[in-house]
Amino acid sequence: MEQFKGQSRLPKFAVPKRYDITLKPDLTGCSFGGSVAVQLDIVCDTRFIVLNAADLSVDAASVSFASSKVIFKPWKVETFEEDGILVLEFGETLPVGSGVLGIGFEGKLNDKMKGFYTSTYEHNGEKKNMAVTQFEPVDARRCFPCWDEPAWKATFKIRLDDVPSELVALSNMPVVEEKVHGHLKTVSFQESPIMSTYLVAVVVGLFDYVEDRTSDGVKVRVYCQVGKANQGKFALNVAAKTLEFYRDYFAVPYSLPKLDMVAIPDFPGAMENYGLVTYQETDLLFDEQHSAAANKQRVATVVAHELAHQWFGNLVTMEWWTHLWLNEGFATWVSYLATDSLFPEWKMWTKFLDEITLGLKLDGLEGSHPIEVEINHASEVDEIFDAISYRKGASVIRMLQNYLGAECFQRSLASYITKHASSNAKTEDLWAALQEGSGEPVNKLMNSWTQQKGYPVISVKVKDQKLEFDQTQFYSSGSQGDGQWIVPITLCSGSYDVRKSFLLQKKFETFDVKEFLGCSIAGTGCRGSLCSWIKVNVDQTGFYRVKYEEELSAALRSAIEKKHLSATDRFGVLDDSFALSMARQQSFASLLTLLGAYREELDCTVLSNLIHISYKLATIAADAVPELLDLINQLFIGLFQYSAEKLGWEPKPGESHLDAMLRGDILTALAVFGHDLTIDEASRRFHAFLDDRNTPLLPPDIRKAVYVAVMQRVSMSERSGYESLLGVYRETDLREEKTRILRSLASCPDPNIILEFLNFLLSSEVRRQDAALGLSVSSKGRETAWTWLKDNWEHISETWSSGYLLRFVSAIISPLASFEKVKEVDEFFKVHPDLSITRTLKQSIERVQINAKWVQSVGSEKNLADIVKELAHRKY
């Protein structure tokens, strides 16, 4: 039996074909019993059957294998918990062919939001339990013994016994029979189509629902807690329309007779279970009166993402977790396509830049990983549900679509889905379909993007009327990598009417400017037709950064001020400049100077990124040049005054969804940077809200801004704002409001309040999936948060599963900014090792090193004080 320990994959002795599962959940005792009968094929001579099981008590006496009317009983049954496998050893060789494996088992309904677990809710003032499953990536084995790998697809017939008769029981398929026995009932579900174990789902609880049907008759329902049905109507409408959009786009109909979406009070995000999609409440419910515009947009994109999986992931499934990006990258990309189709006024492809940026940030680390990453053990899988699989994956898909053309891309995708439906696929299968459909060398082009980590920075220069392109691997640390890519370069010159594109296949390429662009470059001493500016990576469709020589940078800065660049290109110039400054390839002063070109910026996505960059710059300045911090805060306040005055505090009749979102971001920034007039007005509105919860002075879109502003003046000697916000948190039953408050409380500049709040996150008053929302503390609270993490590590690591543990590590360690802290963190985790956070810990430590080097560089930058003073006092 020892030979099966420590293996990355199950042995291929047996192939499961059909599961017949009976589960009996006990919601009072938080336990469950069950049995499984697996029809399988023995495909070679063996005395062993090896499958997955974890945290289950297997009844050895119940285990049997029946084949050709002969029943085989194993002489040894052993579970290896570390590997999550169950090994059955028989006394004789099992006959090749089909048979049925029967196993009885028991387990605990855990409280860790994985496997088969309990979530709590209140009904008529009484606390109740519901039973929920969450199996991705490798937790179906915690509910029933199975071949818990994506390639082992089978059909599933599920029955639930002893369900309290007043409760709703749901699974992937419709109910075919419900038998009531007094206060209990048995619920049987239709057999599923072929699918992977991680997509099996069961929910048992008390729910209301709203219902709709698609134009081709698919029944769609949104289930939520009793009394909240109206909050499910927006998601219901989005879901019905999105199913129709995907049906047409993929040229393949949705493959099940129904789609249920369920809001679960305790749930880690959202999960695409086939026909039964589960969500945390903030990702599915929208309250017309109390929800912010940003939440409406999030609900739409999350629903579109999960429903995309019904095709990309459920119908066509990755062969192994190495190809996770096929699921998550595609679902992320196509969710924007669907949402943009439903809500074109939201400008979703500009918003998509946020996804690209998050991918670039993680992939700029030396501790990043390729899109296709080797997975050698189940414990490693959680760590790759990250910005590489989701954001970089989505970004390279968009880059490829832009290169091949939208129609060709769509046609090839439909062909890929049709060919691999009800089966498994690898990355090369997708490339083959796209290559066949386009005639382009897709495999060659894309392997450099999926099989190696990182991305290039393209240096652009003009020398003697020659346009030079040079690619090098970009690292945020400033180190030089040796990667090389086939890069789809796009550029425009002087206007969007003059566009060029080519594949940069070598490290260095040069072109004659006049022949290539049909003009000369201004400022290079040449006469004739002049191109006033050059922008490379038009509309940010490529997954790379661009570094311009000084003259080209100055021309772009001028083009931004004159509003000659699109929002997407303004975003790109800003984000690349920020990344180059962090990598110490561009001065801090030059970045601050560039920011001035955005003083009249009004695009929601561009301004949102500008705000996040400003927060980071202020934090670096606080560590590097604390004597300049007040001036830098003054500079940022001046930068956001124009947009703040344009938007004001009050929603305007007929204003756009994007303006509603932006207002809160701008007011939050002014509060964080200490703008007294903003904080005073926020305080006035907050007190009006405390007197009257329905006051029109505090609409949902500015609530977070007001809460953050209130926290800026909270201290141990002036606690009233903090106490009042805790009171609002305790009284509201709207999950969005609770999460809004948790995010705001962390912004307090008083470390003692921060410590008190961090301890509050560990209390029973905060649901486990919400605790991580309060970890983004103010710059003055970073040291306190790190000490708190060390002091509470044992409790935290025992309470939260690996997926959430990663968030604690990243959120608290990454903002630290000294070499001393690098040493402290390293030493602490050598004493407290945890394999499930290895990759994330390495990345977080690298970020601390990057911050420390940046602080060191900014602290020694010449003339910075003079430049900051000039910029801070500049009158616009």
C-alpha cells in the first residue's frame, strides 16, 4: 500500500462510469452518513482499487466489489489522510471488466467552507443550519469516496435521506421524486450528464426563490434567504440573458434542463457547479435601495463568469489542474464579453484593464509561475487560483482574439467546444482549434505566453529616424530576466488613423520611421510630416509593458493633457510608468510629474487606477521621505479636486452608472489624504444617517467614502465614530453593508484601534469568509497587523482553510517595506512552516523586498523635495 503514497495522480487500475450516492445530513448534530455505489471498469490486472477520500470514516465491513455475480471483499482498507486517498487491497486479482464498488461512510458537516459543511442563518430570530457543498478543487473526497480528479468524468445519481420536510433540497439536476415521511422526506434527483466530481453539488436549507425561463425553455431560479427574494431579481435577469448570449456565441445550447443559483451566507466566493451555481450573498444579491452601483456591476460579472463555466469547464473540462487557466482565464474574458453585451454603457472593456493590471502585478514577480503550471500534489492546487490563471489567462486570450480577429476567434471556439463536449481538453487542444480556424501558427505564438512565467517590457526609441523596439523580461524587482516572447505589437502615431502592427519575434527590431509610419518623429531634428506622439500597445490589448525614451514620454504626457489619447491608452501610459518607477527604471519624481497630466481625468477606470497608485506612492513616501508626506498628500488632493467638483456629493438626475461608482472612489481618496472639507461633510452626513437610516444624505454609492472619512478622525481618545460604525454593522442584515463597514474600519490611522478591529475580525460576529476583507489596514497600521498575525497565527491557521490563509499572508505581509521585515517574516515561517502557503509566502516576501528597494531609492533621489514642492503648490 505504501507505493500509492505521495503520488500526484491516482493510478489507472479502474475507471469510474456512474456514481449512485445517498447522503443523510443531520443539520442538528452537524454530521452526515452515506453510501456510494460506483459502476466502474477494471482495465488491468490488479489487487488494488485506489480512490480519494478525506475526513471520512469508512465502514470497512460495508466495502465490496461485485463483478459477474461474484462479490469480492477487501482484506485491507486504509485511508492515507495526508494524500487524501483510500486504498482497498483484495486477496485476489480482480477480473478485468465492469463491476460495482460499494462503500458506506460517515463524516462531519464541517465549518471550514469546503467539502460538505454547514452555513448558518437566522429565521424568525432563531439561528439555523443549512448544509452546503463546495468541492473545487479537491474536496468532493470529503463528502463521498470518489475519483476526485477532473479527468475521471462520470454520471451521478443523488438521493438525500432524512431531510426536514420544510426545507428545500437542491442538487445539479431536477428532483424526480420527493417522498414525505412525517417531519422528514427523501429527495431523489435525476441522473446527471457526464461530469467531474468537483462539479457535484448539494444544498439543503430554507429558501425563497424567484424564477424565469430562457427563450429556449431553460428554467432559471435564484434562491436566497426567506424575505430576500426581491434582491435576486437582478441576477435572475442577468442569468437568463447570459445563458442566451452564450448559447449563441458558442453555438452550443446550455446542456441541462434547469439552472439554479443559490445565495449562501457562508461561502468562499462563487462556484460553477453544473446546474447549481453557489455564491456568497454579495456576489448574487442586489438591493435596489441599499446596494451601490459597484455591487451591481460585480453581480453581473460574477454571474456571467460562473455561467461561462457551464460551457468552459463543465461541458469541456481541463484534463488536469495544470490547465486550470482554460477554465478560469476563459470564464474571466468571456464574462466581460457577455456583460458588455448586456450593459454597453458600463464600458466593460475599459474596466477589463483592471484584470490586466492584476495579472501584470503578480507576473512581474520572480516568484510567479507559468499559466500552465505543474501540480504535483492536491495541496498545491489552491495556490494557483490566482491572478495568473484568471487575469493573465484572460489577458492573453484577449490578446490572441485581437490578433486573430473576433469572428475567426468565435468560430474556432465553437468548433473547440463541439469537438471536446462531455470530455476533457488540454491547452494544446485549444491552440489546435484556433490554428485550424485561422491558419496562423497559434501554437508557436502562444507557447511563449503560457509555458514560461513573466512578460516583456518593450523599450521604444527613435534614433536617426529609426524606430527601435527592444524586449527584455520585466521584473518589479528591477532584476533582468532571460525570457523572450513572440509579441503582437500594435502602435499608432499622431492619431488613431495611423496604426501599425507586427509580430516582434526577436529580442531587437528596427524600422525606418518614414517607411513604417509615413511620417517623421517630432523633436528628432527632421523635417517633413511630423508625428507628434507614438503610443505602443494600442488600447492595451497586449500583455506587456512599454518603456519610452524621454522625448517620446514627454510627447505622450502632452497628448494626455490635450485629451488626444483614449481612456484605455491613458490608463496604459499611467500603469506602465508606475510599474517602471517601482522597478527603479524611472524616477519617483518623473512619475509624480506625469500624474499632473491626469488632473482633468474623468474616466472611471483610469481615475480608479490613479487613486490606487496614489495610495501606494503615499505609503512609499511615508517610509522614504516622511518629511515630504504632507506635501505629497496636498499634491494628491489637488490632483482629485477637479473630478470631485465635477461629480459633487449628490447623485445627478440621469447620471451614468460609472459616475455613480466614481463619486465614492474620489471622495474616499480625498478623505484618506486628509482633505478637511471632505471629512467635515462626511461627518455631517454620517450623523444625519445615525439619526435617520433612510436619510437621502447617505446614498449607497458614497457610504464607504463617508465611513472611511469618519475613521480618519477616530483614535483611542475619540472612539465615537468607530463605535457607531460597529453599531451599524451589528444591526444590518444586508451583507453588502457589513462588508462595506469591515473594509472601512481598517482605514483608521490609529494602530491601537487597528489592533482592536483585527481582534474583532476573529470574533464570532464576523463570518469567516468576511474576515479577510478587513486586512487591508492603513499604512500606520502595518506593523501592528504583522505583530497581530504572528500572535494569532496558530488560531488563524487552524480556523481558515488554505484558500483563505493565503489572503491573510498576502494582505498583511506584502505592504511591509524594510529589509528587517524580510528577515523577520522569513524567520517566523521557518518556525511555522505550512506547505499550502509556500508559493504565496515567497511572493509576499518578494513584494516586501521590492518595497524596501523602492523606499531606499526614493530616499536617495536628488531634487525630489524641490519637485514635490513645485507640484504641490502648482495652480491648475
